[in-house]
Amino acid sequence: MATLKPKKNKIEDTVVGAYQKIEDTVVGTYQKIEDAVVGTYQKIEDKFVEKFLDVEEEIIEIPEEGDETDK
């Protein structure tokens, strides 16, 4: 029976190692996809802001009520 214990540990270590490699691959792949999605979203958002919301280029002054400039 003493000879079975090292084999059991070796098999267990192999299974744990294989699982860890699979988990690392899945997590790494997920991280790459997430980074790509976030990067793409950021580019889209930047273009949108640049095109539609760039406040520095256009400042629209709204005259106050009773101001002489609105006549």
C-alpha cells in the first residue's frame, strides 16, 4: 500500500497542474478580450466626444432675461 501513495500524489499533482494551466489560459483569454472591448469602447467614446461634445470649440452664450443684447 505504501507504493500507491506516491502514484496518487503524482496523479493529483498532474491533474491540479493541468487544471491550473487551463484556468490561466481562460483567465488570460478573458482579460485580452476585455481589454480589447474596453479599448474599442474608449476609442468610440473619444470620437463621439471629439465630434459632438467638444465644448472648448463652441461656447454658446445664452443672454439673461432683460439683457439688452437679446433685442
